[in-house]
Amino acid sequence: METKNKKKGDALDSLLSTISSQQLLKIILQRLHQEQGLQLPELIQAFQAAKEEASIPLSIFSHTLDPAEALYKFLKENEHFSFREIAAELHRDQKSVWATYQRARKKKKQVFLIEEERYFLPFSIFKKRRYSFLESVVFYLNSVHHLSNRKIAALLQRTPNTVAVLMKRARDKHGSA
């Protein structure tokens, strides 16, 4: 079963590297119409919602910043969110967002430069207060991209044991939801 999933993943990676994003979008929209019965207004609404959502590059979490510092710094400097918007979207206190951002700015003065990023995370995964930011990242990478703990650890520049603990916590929380 695991070999079959790996082959599917490899085939998908191969397909995604040869198809343009416009072609991929067309295929996805056609599938949603055929399999889910979504009509054009519903497809447009789904597309608009996905397009408006900020995409967070995975690489920001592999720096020396704490996960909250990295996320707030990226949202403030790269996505041009206000502190009020960050706090409201992530259900956090505006003053703590501001203070965390100030610490991040002292540690890393430069804006994040995103070059040839392979993995992007949807902003929405960080909205659940139930999970820590890193638990959200690890759980998303494992459940959506089917990455192993070792691969996630390498991407985040953490130890595989740290990732395993984060994964267990996220799974436990997810299972009790």
C-alpha cells in the first residue's frame, strides 16, 4: 500500500512539473464540476476564496525565529497585513502580535526573500488555536503532502524526534476534535 501511494505521489509530482498552472486549474475546476456537481458561480466563489488566501512559504519556519515570530514578520512585511488584521485573522491579541513582531525584527532585520519555494502553506491552517503553529505545519505537510518526519525535519531544520513529538501532539488533538 505504501509503495502504491509513493508511486501515485511520484506520478503526481511528474505531472505537476510538466503541466502549466493554468492547465492544472482547468483540470481541477472540471473535476469539481463533474464529481461534486458544482456550477459556475460556486466554482468562481471557490476559486476567489483560494486566490485571496495568503500562502505562507514553508522556508520561513526554517530560520532562527520562533514560529510565531516568523509568521507575524512574514505577514507584516511580505503580505502587508496590519497588526490588527494579523491579530483578528489568527485570533490573537494585537499587543502580543506587535510585541512578537518587534522581537522578530530585532533578530532578523531583512525581509524574507522567497526563491524557488516548493511548499506553501495555506494561511487558514494557522487559525485554529488548538494547534501550535509548528504542529499545524507538521500536520499539514504530513497529511497533505505525505512527507515523512525525517523529510519534514530536514525542511524545517529540526530533529526528526522534534517533528515526531509535534506530529503526535497534532494527531492526538485532531483525534479528539
